[in-house]
Amino acid sequence: MDNSYRIEIISENGLHELEPILLASPISLKIKPSQEIGQYLLEQDTLVNGVNFIFEKLVGSTYSYNLFGPGITNSLIEEFSEFLKILDFPHRALNRNTKDSIFISFLWKEESTERTEPKVIENDYCHFLDKFDEFKYPESYIALQNKDCCLNDTNWRFIYGSKGLADVCLNLLNEDLKSKKLLIPFARGEYPNSPLANFDKDGRVYLYVGEKSLKDIDWEKRFYYNNFNDWLENILNEKL
């Protein structure tokens, strides 16, 4: 008998928040708008090893998916759970072969769909300092640690509250997409096809906007902000 699970994910803000980290998913996924329900949904991009990931329904803020097929293993479910934990998405996996017994449950609340926000770890803004000797975060950026309310009315959020997300974005840009310029991510957009804002070693700010490869980018001709303050001023002016 093929393994079959129901995956339930709670997200008040929508599943499109997962788009910047989709490469970390053990299942090949993409974000696609659904005209029927007016939301962006996770959709299987490529069928691999007999693993099927099918949307079932949306009730309130709970998205339900059917995960089934001969390639389904307990370790795959656990890896998918770790993927959702990067952004602290409450979720659970129910095993349909054993009458919907709970296999995994993370931050699940039966009577509430309130998103549990990740806690900003003290000095988390310096997560990458031990990796790159020549890099220093701008003082103006450091001053906003734990004070990201300045972005509340914008489509941007700092990522220093989640080391898992920061690591995924760093690896995406510099390893998976093979950027020849070291890019150190610090903020992400909260909308489909959202960009990442990144420092280089000199404190300039470059935007990643969804390219499939960065290895042939001419960084001398690429648009950039001279510094963090210029980027922040532009973002804040967009909401006026």
C-alpha cells in the first residue's frame, strides 16, 4: 500500500511567503495563483520518485494537501516539516493509512489559526560575521535590530529573525545560483516573485529578482543602492 498523508499548513498571510525558500523543499514545488479561491497555492513542479502533492482545500487560514505515492517515506515527511519550520509555519502531517493519526505536529493550535511569529535572537543580525572576515554590517542596519517596525507598512521584512531562512537564502544566491559576487541577504519581499535584498562586502545593496542563474551577471552594470540607508529610504518612500 502506498503511504498517504494529509499535510495541513496554517498561514494567515498566504503560502507565497514560502517562495524565497522553495529550493529547500524536498518536494519540487512552485507558487501558483488560484483564480478559484483567490489565493496563491503551493503546486508540485516536477513529479519525482512517485511522490504526489495535491491541493485539497482551504478552510480559514488552513491549507490542506494530499501527499501520497510509492515514494513517500517517513523521512520525506520529516524533511518537509523541517522545510516549513524555516519560517515557523504551524503545520501537521496526518497518516491516512492509520486513520489520520498525527505523525508530526508543529506549533499546531486546534482552535486558533494565529500565526506564531519567530522570535528575534539577540545579536542575530551578526549571524554571518564569523563566515566572512572582510564583511561588516552597516551601523544603521545594526541600529534597527529588534526594531523592524519601520518596515511594517511595506512589502519587506528583515530576515535576521530566522537563521534557517538566512542560511537558505545565502546558499541559494551563492551556491545554487552561483553568484560570482558574494551576496549576504538581509531582507525579503513579502509578495509573489519577491526579491531578496543583499549586501556585498562593500556595503552596497543588490536585489535578487528571481533569475535562474547569477553566474553570468555583470555586476558592474547591475543596478544597486550605494548603501543600506539609500535602500531603506527608497523602501519607506514607496509606502507614502
